[in-house]
Amino acid sequence: MSRPALPSPTTTLARKRCAPVLLVIAHGSRDPRHAATVQALVRRAGALRPGLRVETAFLDFNLPSVPGVLDRLAADGVRDVVALPLLLTRAFHAKADIPAVLRQAPPSLRIRQAEVLGPSPLLVEAVERRLYEAGLTPGDKSATGVVLASAGSTDPEAIAVIAETARELRRTGWCSVRPAFASAVVSGGVPRTEDAVRALRAEQGVRRVAVAPYVIAPGRLPDRIAAGAAEADVLADVLGPAPELARLLLERYDAAHAARVAVAHSA
């Protein structure tokens, strides 16, 4: 039986040109480390998909702004965009802020908003990577309690996702995993980082306590997590440009693109 013909280089190039632009939308921060970390992550994702146009925009504090990038894409003749919220949970920014700013886009753009990053097994893998980079090993799991510390939210859906992510991390073999928030103001019943550290100290079988920031980039709230980890034995780094996150960006892009194509074919 003859093999199917491979696509020609011209056909492959045409497909790349027709692929929607990936627009990664981050929150932004006054802390310059935030934008630098976001850009490093986006560059890593782009390197995994040569030929895909990848852009970064920020909701606040940093440039380029989302409206500015959308205007530039329209001026460049782009027609299709996948807007990917660089968020770990579906809270207010994903449900309200980002849809609102996308509705103001030039009418020539067809925009599909991708799902947020979490939950995903890749995020659990990224958390473990950071814990190992901080000095722990797989052999330390059975005696180590982990505080999964996120920025915090009042959104019940987001709180539930953080709790489920903590359970998934626990299933990989850590002695205990407790979710925590950087701020008690938005805790929704979830303890602050320092309180979760103290609670783990009292758990039977926990001989060391590690804090894993469940945040993408540095900033004010991640600094608060670090301060709350003062009594912990290990403090991991933020997720940042972890290879798992870069892969996850492309997974979310591909899913949104496939959904758009399916809708177009069914119309």
C-alpha cells in the first residue's frame, strides 16, 4: 500500500501563516521581575513552535497593553487570534476583565479566548520541578509536607481548583500538602502561608516543610508568600518559564484553535 504524500514545504508554510496568532495576556505588575518572567515564558513557548506568531500583552502596569497589541495585529492584516489568559484559575480576570477588553478589539479580528492554565497535570509537574530545584529529591517526599501557596481569590471556583491541585500534588507521594493563600483578606477559609507552615509542623510524619509558590511570576503577593515561608525548611521558586508551563501554553492554544475550526466546519 502506498504511503500518503507528505505536505510540501509550501503547504506547511501556508498552514503556519494561516494559524491564529497566540496572544498571551498577563495581569502585569509594578515589579519589573514580573514582566521579565512572563516574557521569558512566552519566548520559551514560542521556541517550541517555530513559525507560530506569539505576542504578549498586559492588562495593567506594563506595556504593551492588550488594546495596543490588538490594534497592531489588525494593522498587520491578522484575522485570527487565540487570546490565552496567563492565569492559573478562572477567577475575576478570566471571567470579566479579559472578555471586556477583548470585546473592544478591532472588528476585523476574530478572537477566541482560550482556557486558563489550571488545572493541569503539567502544573503539578512544574511545582515538583521547582521543589527539586530547591534541594528536595523524590526520596524526600514521604517525610516532607508541602504548602501550595497561591496569591488568593474570593472566587469559589478558583478556591476549589487550588484545593484540587493540592490533592493532586499529594497523590504524587508527598507526606502532606496544604493549600494556602498569600493574603487572609481573600482567603475564603484557606489559611495564610505562615499558618499552613505551622499546621504542617504539627502533623505526624512531617519531618520537613516546603513552601511551593503556585504563582507564575514574581511580584508583591509572591513576596508575601516568601515572607510567610520564613519558618519553612525549603522555599521553592515561582513557576516562571518552566518547560511544563511553556508546553501548557501551546496545549491551551491548540485546544482553542481546534474548537474554533470545529465550529467553523459545523456552520
